[in-house]
Amino acid sequence: MPKIKINGNEHEFPEGMNVLEACKNVGIYVPHFCYHPLLRTVGSCRMCKVEVSQNMRGSMQSRIDISCKVEVADGMEIRTDTPEVKKQQQMTLEFLLSNHPLDCPVCDDAGECELQNFYFEFGQHDSRMIEPKIKNRKAFDIGRSIVLDNERCVLCSRCSRFLEEVTHTHELGIFGMGSAESIMLKPGARLDNDYAGNVVDLCPVGALTDKDYRFKRRVWYLKSTPSICEHCARGCNVRVDWDLNPYHWHKKTFQMRKHRTEATDLQRIQRIKPRRNDAVNKEWICDTGRYGYKSTDSADRLTQPVINESGELKPVEAGAVIKAFVTGLNSAIKSNPGKVAVVVSPKLTNEEIYAAWSLFRKRLELPNLDHKLPVDPEWTGDDLLKSADPFPNRLGCEWIGFVPDGNGLGVEDLNLAISNGKIDTLLTILADPREFLEEKSLSKLKRKFFILRNLPEDLKEHVDAALPAAAWGEYRGTFTNFEGRIQRLEAAFDPEGEAQPVWHWMIELATGMKKSLKWRKTEDIMHSLSDHVINYKNLSYDSIGPEGVVVGDKA
Amino acid sequence: MSEGNGNCSLVEVADGLKAKYEQPRAALVPLLFAVQTRDGRVTDEAEQEIADLLQIDTEQVHEAVTFYPLLSEKPLGKILIQVCHNISCSLLGVEPLIDVLENELGIKAGEVTPDGEIGLRRSECLGCCCDAPMMLVGEKFFGNLTEEKVKDVVAKLKAGEEVVNDSPLTPTNEIENPALSGNFKVPNASSIKVAEARGAYQIAKKVLKEMSPEEITNQVKASGLRGQGGAGFPTGLKWSFVPKTDGQKYLTVNCDESEPGTCKDREILRRDPHKLIEGIIIASKAIGVTKSYIYIRREFYEPAQILDRAIQEAYDSGYLGKDILGTGMDLDVYTHPGGGAYICGEETGLIQSLEGRKGWPRIKPPFPAVQGLFWKPTVVNNVETISNVPFIMEKGVEAYRSRGTEKSPGTKLFGVSGHVKRPGVYELPMGVPLRDLIFGYADGIREGHSLKAVIPGGSSVPILKAEEIDVNMDFESTAEAGTMLGSGGAIVMDETVKIPEALEVLSRFYAHESCGQCTPCREGGIWIYKILHRMNSGLGRKGDIELLLDLAANMDGTTICPLAAAAAWPVQSAIKKFPEEFEALLY
Ligand SMILES: Cc1cc2nc3c(=O)[nH]c(=O)nc-3n(C[C@H](O)[C@H](O)[C@H](O)COP(=O)(O)O)c2cc1C
Ligand code: SF4
Ligand code: SF4
Ligand code: SF4
Ligand code: FES
């Protein structure tokens, strides 16, 4: 491994690493625009200059070069702090700002804009540009979710390289030549591919903004929590950016855009951003994952336990619903445990499934447990990230064994079993039974219990009693993705109202049924899980770490 | 450069073009010209059509259409008049002529007459500086323009009459034992019969039969031949960098000739194309290539036609093609049109352009000799460089080195344009005194005027004042004098010239020609131009000179290719040499 000196200190780096990454590894940030570790290196913004000294024919020769392109080589000496380096960085910024509008006060990117940040750190000049700036397109709608402001663009080509190299869809290109060039849609195109949102993350400035986030919040109000996308079996690593204070509105735009509803003000999740994990999603996510957070704060959230009293759902104490569940389940089981079916969504975490399995299979020995919800026919996978399986934890369900036992019935048997009276009691967890039951089966059931995050209006008539479940962003736990990678989700904020994570309701239910489960937090469940299910052997939250670990036969 | 005609479907044209290249995408620019000729512009549908034919994305097609100045989404007019407004033409009064054209046509430059017949456009340097002022009318050339000529052409166009080339032979000289210009004054030397009668292809025959590639390369190395495209890199050494493997390699001949003040390669193409072809044959043997491309700026319509004809003749006579002259060597030579962008003269910009991309230069390393065209080892040489090879092989190292200096041996084609009596292209030994070039060969400054300044080697090199012209025109002496030999095209200015105005013309050129990749070049070039334009409009401000120098300093050596530096040097040198003229513009 080559040894090089950076600002006087010697370090070792792997062969082939560029100087920019090497510096980053030792905590020295070299400012840059066009370089992105997951895209082809073009070396065009000229921002990442460093001084490179190398032995050439017997003597040390120094030059200023771009750190994104130069690879580490034994004996090389790098300086990031010389006056010439600073001067070139400052000058590059001055060039970039020469035609940049003074939009910061109204720009979404303010606070996380690399141009703005570098300016404060490396620039700080008074503008010497007195000629009129080049005028260009502003607030141009280029796709379902993306808005382009050409005046803010620094022409780093990250967005067009992403669309060329990653999605191969080429919607954007740099058209024109020299100072007349600008980034634009190719004729007849819209930026509507399934991964379009990523260009906003890639854009180092506020040239590409997300309609979903535009004017919502200043970025400095946001808090971030690491999580895992729950919209398919890939399990992309994401960051939930949230803010609980509804007064943190973009004041100016609040006045400008009166049509904003109160409901959107009260959204806690402001946006989803990918986290880098080269083994899973590089640094990309699909638009389903990016905009799929809305159900957490949607108007149909179930936030209180409810019981059906003569045709109407009434909010009640949780104890009352637990009692109804316990009574109902007990009497069904007493007549025949085979009369009960429990269907969970593969959206549950490993901990929740294990808790449910521990209660229903291990303690109550129910045969008819299943997780195989039908797949939405609209959903399709692709060969970039999107898995053909729209559930984040199917493998977890299988490994833990939330499946029918020997003679048990599965989801696909239920319509028949209900019609011929074999099953009369159904508990569904995070699943809308209409997805797998015909209307007549649903009405024929004697007892229907639900644990739900959202309760759509038209489902209400079918509900006898329901417990509110914590939604994505409100709970922690782990998912097992399609390849057996266990990854951790963290809770960003507390559950809405009286909602609780499913594992919590399982403990309450177990207690009600005198089958106590002795866990107090998800770590405890993981501990039991690792003791009892072979593929999770020796796992703990610590050992899973930030990148996740692959277990099972794919490890 | 077959661009198809009415009888040929685009599919057939595309198939013909694709066969020339390792990758079909390389056919992009020629195909775009074919549809532009067919439709009068490039439509979105045509972009789609071509994308399908070449199996690339329309975005990649659209990038090329919007990048290359010669391609247009808007109608260009059935006949397009392109007038050069760069330095040599502007020194000789092209601006009033553009006014005349605008008046006569009733449109502004950049517009098309309402009937869609005639388009008028300003153009950057068209590589014909010694015939300045000049314009292209469709594919026809008009040099040494006067108001009468311009009016006459417009009248003919309006009357629907054909116009014919008005391209008198550029003045040249006689030199004993010429290496390059021996056939320049021979009528019809572009015909292979005439050329052969004067000895063309004799030395190629001999070399192919008798010499090994190493022997050829060594002889070229020993001759000390240096690149004539501007950088002066030793040619034999460049050839020797090409890996000696069996895989595909390429020789690419650079005839983009777009550096203002430079118009020498055009003379070789027009007046002795077989010299170039013979040089290509020998060089190809030395480097081990079987395919060679000549990248010609498309505005060289007449020279390209002459060259295409000469290539065809060379095929017909067995000098090109399979098993040349029974020696077992195969060689195909193709011409490829440029899109009108100066940056495609830079060797990696040229390669990108040949591959059907925007002419965005590549970061070096890798150097073309290792990874060039289609990422294969490639030698890029200037037309004049390659045209020297037959002489070196025929007359030998001694004869070549008997002229010029130790480090700049041989002769060279020197161009002289601007305020001289006899602008022209002169073959002279390297090291010829600049004074002799201007006052001897070019016959001195125009009547009643005196010399003020010279840009000795193409627009990029530092300017010299009248009292500084006692410099020999070779690489070392020019460097000692604080300037450069460059492409050897001297631009001469008399006392009527205001240096800040001349500089504005040059900076407009560099701002226009930046490929747009690098921040300092894209933003700095246009900024410098705007400042100069403002100063020349009477709105100069204190601090402008310092700002110009600061911007120039930060463009020099900070970018991917040297264009940004080439834009900076004229600014630095003009301000250094003529500070009082700039200071006088500040208020
Ligand atoms: C901006 C720019 C424009 C250039 N234009 C030309 C040109 O028109 N013709 C040319 O032969 N070389 C041109 N060059 C030089 C080429 O990059 C290259 O050095 C040359 O073609 C090599 O050939 P030679 O070694 O035979 O001179 C240009 C270089 C730059 C930086
Ligand atoms: S829009 Fe953003 S990502 Fe795209 S080129 Fe401009 S600055 Fe770069
Ligand atoms: S690919 Fe799957 S896991 Fe990744 S963001 Fe999209 S839906 Fe979520
Ligand atoms: S220096 Fe200018 S012309 Fe050269 S690559 Fe950079 S932007 Fe393009
Ligand atoms: S990050 Fe290195 S040149 Fe842009």
C-alpha cells in the first residue's frame, strides 16, 4: 500500500485511491463539485486542487493538480493548505459565482449548498463582476418531482452522468457550448424515471430541487435518523429528515403560497434521503422509497384503539381492545385453535415477527399463521435496485417461521376455509384483509381483529376492534432483506397518539392471555431471536452495525 | 466526406459511414451534416432517426447538435453566408463589410431572409487569414473581399444565380530544395498524374519495400522533425511511444486549422494533397497502422474536395487499400468533417469529436499514444508535420537538418496576415528573422502605414512590439524573446490598430470557443470578453486592468487543456506591452 504524506503527516492508503478520498479518510475535506465517488471522474470543476509533490528523475517536483484525478503513489506529498491552493480554490469559486444568482434567501439548498459552504470557508471575496450576469431558466418544471434552476447550476454534470451511467435513461444533457451551455432535458423528454429524485441529492447546489420538499423547511431545522426503506426487499439505507415544529415554515413562501394546507404543515417527516451503503443501494433510492413516507403522517392514521359499538367505531382505552382480543381469541381457540388465522404483513420487523410468532405459534400453538400477502400487480422490480418483492422483510418471516405449520392454512386457503366454516376468527397485523379476502369471506368471519397503522374510511365497517400500530419512522428494529442482510431501523420520533410498535401489542396481548413475554425493548427480542433462530445466531444491534450483516445461506 | 445526396437513403449513407469506423457512433457528425443538408436544419425527428441508426440515445445526438457551431436546430437558409470576424479579417475591415451584407440582405447577422433563402452568420476564424477579409457562401469561398465583391455576390444570390469559388492562390515563395511547397505553383498538382510525374509516391514505394518501421521512426527521430501544429513535440519520439503490439492503432491527421492567423495546412490540401497522402503512408508503416483519419474542419469545402479526389486517385493507383504495391501493407485513409469548433484542434478534443461526441478534451494521462481514438493507441499529427516526412525519407537527415537550427531543424510554412502588402504562406528555414518575413516576403506594411505590433505564431502567443521583431522564427529564439513559434502564423498590425480592440476580438474568440468543461475557462473567458467590451465602449473603470490580469492568471495552467491558457496569454502580453492604451480607457 502506497505511503503518502498529507500536510506533513504520513499515512497509508490502498492502491488506486484518489488523493481527494485519501484526504477525506484522514479528516481533511477537499472542496469539490464534479467529483462523486460513484460516478465517472471528469475533473472539470477544477475546485479540488491540491499541491502534489512527487519524485521525478531524482528530485521532488511540485505542481497544483486536481485531487479527484491524481491517484496516491508511494512517496507522494500532498498539501491542501498552501497559499497557491487556497488562491486557486478561491478563484474557482469566484468564477462559479460570477454568474450565480443571489438566490440563497429563497433557495431550498441554502444550508447544505456546497457553493455556499465553500464560499464561507474558502471564498469570502466581494464580487468583482459588474457586468450583467447571464440570465437563464428558473423554476423550470422538468419532471413529476423535479424543478430546475439553470442560473444556480454549476455545470458539474453529476446529474447527467447519473442519468447516463446509472439509469441509462439520458433525460438530461449539457447542451450548447462554452459559456452558452446549460443543463436541460433532451427534446421531448421529462425526468420521470423511477430514480429521478436522486439527481436532487447529487446536485451540489440548489439547481435541482424536489417539488415534494420545495419551501417546506430550512435544512438547519431538520433532524436526521438512519433507517431502512420499507417499500421493497432491497432494503435501501435511508435517512429520515424530520422536524416536529410546525412553525418552522419557510416564512416568506408561507405568505406566498397560501394554498398550503394545515395538514402538510404538520408533517413530521420532511423528506427521505439515501444513505450510502455500497453493498445495498450505493447512494441511490427509488422514487417509491423517496416519497413513500407519506402514510406516516396521513389523515387516515389510526392513532387510538377503537371498538365497534353498534356499527360505529368508538375510541377506547387500549385495555378494552386487548380484552376484546383476548376474549375473542380465547373462545375461538377453546372450540378449535384451527379456527383462528393470523396474517401479518412482511413489513413487520424481525423483532415484531418474532414476538408474534412467540405468542401465536410457540405459546398458543396456532397452526394457521402466514405472511404471504399477495403482491400488488402494479409493482415491478428492475435490475437497478427495485426488488420484484415489495416487502422489506419476507425472508425474516420465513426464517422465523411465520408460516402455516404441517396441516395449517395459508393466506391463499383462507377464502375457501372461511366459506366452509373451518375458520371464523382472523387477526391481521398491518394488512388490509381485502387484499386477500373476498367481500363475502370478510362478512362471514365471526371475529375480525386488526392491528393497523392506517384505517381507510371504507375498511371501517369491517372492523370489530383495532389497535393502532406505530408507523415507519416511529419504531426501531431490523429487517432481513432479499439477500439475508440484517439492517437496523431507528425511531425518529414517538408514535402518534396511542400507537405502539407491534411487538409492544404482542406483549400486552400475551399478558392478557396469561402467556407472558418478558421483553422490555427491541434489544431484548433480538437477544431471544439470536438464541432461538439459527440464522440470527450471535446477532446483536452492535454486531449488525451501520452497513448491516449478511447471514444465512447467502452469507 | 460523402454526405449523401438525394438519391441515397439515410440508412445507406449511415451504413457507408459506419463501415469507416470501429464504433458506429463515430458516424454521428457526418450523418448530422447529411440530414442538415437534406432538411435545412436538424429536426428532433432527424435526431431520433440518427439515434436509432447509430444505437445511441437522442441526448447524445442532441449534445452534438447543440455543441457544434456548424449544426443548427434552426433553419440556416438555403444558402448560408459565413463571414469571418476574427482578427485578420477584422484588421482588414470586415466589420464594415458585414454592415454592407446586412443592409443588402435586409437582415442582421444570425438571421435568415424572410423567404428562407439566405442566412447570414458571423463566424470565428475560417482558416484563410492570408485571404482576409473572407467569407463562405454555401460551400463557395470568397477572399480579399471588397464592398463591390460583397454587393456583387448578394446581387447574384438574389437573382438566383450560381456563385463560383473566388479563391485565388495565396501568395507563396520559391525556395531551393523545397520540402513542402515544391508543387504549390505547379498547375494541377493535386492530380495524381501530375504529382507522380513530379516524383510523388516514389519514396513511399521505396520505404515500404526497404525499410522497417523502426528504421523509419529512427530516421524521423534523427531528423529532429517537430510537430507543426503548435506544440513542437518531437515527431519521431511521439511515434515511438506507441506500444509495439499487434492490436489496432490509428494515425489521425489534424487539419482542424482554426487558430486565428494560421492558414498553412489549407495550402497543402489544395495545392499538393499527394504530399500529405504519401506522408501518411510512410508514417502508417512506421507506427503500424492500417487506418488513418484526416480530421478536416468542414468549412474547408474546396480543400476537402480536392483531398477526397486525391485519396480516391491514390486508391485507384494502388497506393492505398489492400496490399499496397504488393508490399503486404494495408492502409485505409478516411476524411472526417469537423463541426466548426476550435477546441477540436486540440488532440483529445479531436479524438472525442471523431468518436461522435462533443469535443470535450480528455484529461491526460492517458496520452493518445497509449489510449487515443476508440481508446486504442493513436498518433495525432498536424498536416504539415506529416507532409515533411516524404522529404526527410527521400533527402535524408542531413538534408533536412541542413536548414533551420539544431533544435528547430528544417523548413516550415510561415503565414503572414494582417496589415502587410503581400499576405501569404511562405516556406522558409526555421529561424528566419521575423523582420525578413514581414518586410521581405510579405513586402512590408501596407502603403502609408507603419508597423505597430506582431502576434508571431497564431493568436494565442504573446504579442511583440514593433521594436521587438528582431527575433528568429524558431522554437528557442521565440521563447527567449518571451513569445512562441506556435503555428507560425504571424498577424501583423499597423499603427491604426487599437490594441484593446484587437484584444477584444481575440477574447471574443476564446470565450466563444471554450468547450465549457472547466470552470475557469467557461466563466473566465466570457468575463474577460465582457470587461474588454465594456472598456472599449467607453465604460472602463479603475481596477479593470488588475481584474483582467487576475482572471488571466487564474486561467493559465488551471484547466484540462491549454485553451484557457491560450486565452490568458494574449491578455497578459497585450497589457504588459501596451499598458498606456488600456489605462487610457479607464475613467
Ligand atoms: C485549443 C487548441 C487548438 C489546437 N488546434 C490545432 C489545430 O487546429 N491543428 C493542429 O494541428 N494542432 C492543433 N493543436 C495542437 C494539437 O493539440 C496537437 O498538439 C497537434 O495536432 C499535434 O500534432 P503535431 O505534433 O504534429 O504538431 C491545438 C491545440 C490546442 C490546445
Ligand atoms: S443541475 Fe446540479 S447536478 Fe446538474 S450539472 Fe447543474 S449543478 Fe451539477
Ligand atoms: S429500491 Fe426498494 S428499498 Fe430501495 S428505495 Fe426503492 S422501494 Fe425502497
Ligand atoms: S480549458 Fe477550456 S477548452 Fe480546454 S477543456 Fe477546459 S473548458 Fe474546454
Ligand atoms: S472535483 Fe476534482 S475537478 Fe471537480
